[in-house]
Amino acid sequence: MLPRLLPMLAVPAAPFDSPEYSFELKWNGIRALAAVETEGWRLWGRERADYTARYPELELRGRLPAGTLLDGELVAFDADGRPDLARLLRRHGLTDPWRIHQARHWCPVRYVLFDLLYHAGRCLVREPLARRREVLAEVCKQLDAVGVQFSEGVVGQGRALYAAALAQGHEGVMAKHLASTYRPGRRTQAWRKIKPKAEQRWAQPGGPSCLAAPAVSVGHGFVGTLNGPLCQRRAG
């Protein structure tokens, strides 16, 4: 049986650039780890609280090889493709199976994956982040499943991604050292969360947050370029 690991945590930081770091959107959702085994699958949160029954549509058994353990974020999106934490929390508190089934229609949830800790029984926690994400990207490509997506990122260009993320209404970005191993339950400098203080958010008087987005390519699909939408909902 795979271990029920605690998630690795990040420390606060200011925006920066570094070729030693990968930068991703900071998904404004609920942190969750998932284990796929022969007899079934499990989904749990920061305090090892069991979320499996709350998100039956995300079941990964049969879609990934047994012995796979993933780290990611449960995210609900609004009509503009931005994470909607308030709506997700309304659904997350449900425990009645019928209400959970109904919630799948008014609050569809995606599991955004950003790390791979075990794959087909092989432990990867001591592998560098760059290698773990390389394998994860390939796993997600083969999975191609509604309800699951890979968290794209860029190497080095943290300030540009941060500016574009805030301009489009996102919470901020995550910076992760490419050589870092996965340290369950530990908060280390290898992972850094970069978001503004409430009083530092940039806003136009009488209008939404606004800032010109630098043209930095960060991939395709749910992230796209920094001149366009940073995340989008897929139908279904």
C-alpha cells in the first residue's frame, strides 16, 4: 500500500527570476494528494482528511497504473476560466451522496496535477523536481482525461508570469527549485509562494485589476501565453 504522505509546503517570497526555478500559476483551490492502487483509489488533504467520496467523478482507478501517487490542487473555475474558491468550498463541505452527485453539475471540479511522487510502484520523492514533472507531463498526456490536467510552467521567468497572473485575476505564482526532492510535510525554501498582500493588489479606480501582460510563452492548453488566458476550462 502506498503511504498517505503529507504535502510538501512552500514559504512566502517576493517575485524573482532564476534559471534554477520552475514557475507555475498558484491555483486557488484545495490541496489534495491521490493514490491509485489495485484495489481502488484514495484522495486526501493536508491533514490526511479523506476526500475520496466527495469527488467521485475524479476516480483514477483504471486510468493510471497501480502504485501511482500524485500531488495537485482541486479547482473549480468560473465562467471566465479563473479559479472560484468560494464555489469550490460550498461543494467541498457536502457529505450527502445525492447532494454530491448534484454538485457535479453546478460545481464541476478539475484535479490540477503538479507533482508525481510514485509511478507504477516506483518511488520518485528523491528524484529532482525536473524529472518528476517530466514523467508527470507524459502521464497526463497519455491520460487525456476530462477532470484532470497538468499544471504548465515556465523556467526562469518568474516576474513575467507573476505580472501576467495578477493582470488576469489569479492569486499569484509558485516557484519550485528544479533540483529539489519532495519533502513530505516540510515547508522549505525549495518551494516558494509568490502573491501580493491585500493592500498591494493593482487596480484601476472603478474597474478590475489591470496590468499589461508580458509576452512570455508558458506552453499550451490550459495555460497558453502570458498575453492570453492563463487557464481555461475544458468542456465536461
